[in-house]
Amino acid sequence: MEWQPEVKELYDKVVLNMPEMVRPVIKPQLFENAEKKCEERRGKMVAEVDLIVALFEITPT
């Protein structure tokens, strides 16, 4: 699935700002969930809304 370039850049920044210990777990999980959100809304490219919603969904409470 394709990502909007600015959204991919935002994804990279978000991942870099996470603690190193959790990056290996969170990075692929966030990537997959963002693409899942895009599919759910029948989008052709991952948008910022997909990334943000995915981030909130994978963040433990």
C-alpha cells in the first residue's frame, strides 16, 4: 500500500521519538495498523488520519 510522502515522514518522526526499547515492537504495529485504517476507509493511500487513529489504538492506557 502506498503512503502519502508527508505521512510517511511523520511516521518516521513518531517512531524516532519513541523510546528505543519499544521501537522494535511499536514500529511494525503502527505501520500495519495505519494501513489497516486506510483499508477500512477504502483509501488508496495512507493518510494522516490513518496514522493518528492507529497510534491512539495501539497506545496502552
